[in-house]
Amino acid sequence: MTNTVEPIGFDVPALDVYPSFTDRYFQAKYLVDADTKVHEDHCVLIHSNRICVVTLAPSHPVVAFQKTISSINFQIGDKTNRLNNIVQGKRKHGAQGLKPEAILCEIQCEDGLKYSVQSCVHGKLIEINENLVKNPQLLVEKPKSDGYIAIILPHLSKNDKFQSNLVLEEEYMKVVAERKVKVENVPHT
């Protein structure tokens, strides 16, 4: 009698598509019609350790229409440049404080349209994705990975409040589907 040894993992079924890092470790929540601008939806990827990654939702015009971005401006005021954010230590000293409606950046597209991106989170700005300055098209090509906009550490005391303004993916998909139905039902002249 011969003992045959099967390779490790032989009995584990292979998946056709493996979930991405963000799909495995982050919960996506959405801010629908950010700042009352219709269809300018934002996405907040929330890790179990509370860290939030802000990006554009798939329905945002920049992503949905695969727009060509000419620049992303992080200079959001005379004295405030998000790229000048310097964070030090365990308590994130020096980090810029953010409210949910605070502007992180302005996206300038080649078609002349500009879009403002809100932080969606009340907390401290940990990091701005500086790669977007050199390659702004990452925001369109890989919004949930290399094209993220910012990483924010939310305030514990305001964590539940900011999340109450966000919707889960299932509800977000319903909103997007309803928008599509409304557009399809508009009479064409």
C-alpha cells in the first residue's frame, strides 16, 4: 500500500476572480449627491480599525464617463493646501482637521468641468495621494486602489454621526438604478 500525499491546498476550490484588497478589508459606504450636487457621489472605504479612504463613487461623472483629468488641485484656499499636511506621532499631531463638508481637492477635466471632492468624514487628514498630482488619471482608472484621494482618521465621538450620512452599497446601487430609470423615462423631443 502506497501513501500518496496530495499537495497542500489541493482540496481548496479555486476561485475564478479573487476579491481585491479593498473588497476584502474595507466596507464601502457612499455619500449620494455630495454637497447637493446631483450625481456627484463619493465613496468612503472604511477599515475595521476605523481608517477611512476617500475616493469617487463609480457613478461620479469623472469615473462613470471616464473623463480625462487635466489636473487635481489640492490648494483649496489661500492658506490651505492639503499637500502641506504634516502628520507626526501616534496622536497624528499636525494633521489638518476636517469636517464632512470640507473640500479635499478640485478636479479639473479637459472638457472644462470642475468637480470638488468632500472629505465626507469628520476627523484628521492622515495622507493625500500625491501620486494624483503626477498621474491624475489614476482617479479614473483605479479609484478604489491607486487612485484614492485621501486617508482620514475619523474622530471617535463623531464616528456614528458621519456614518449615518453614508449609505451601504446595496442602497447606493438602488439609488443609481432609480436614476437610470428616471433618465430612460424622460421623453425625447
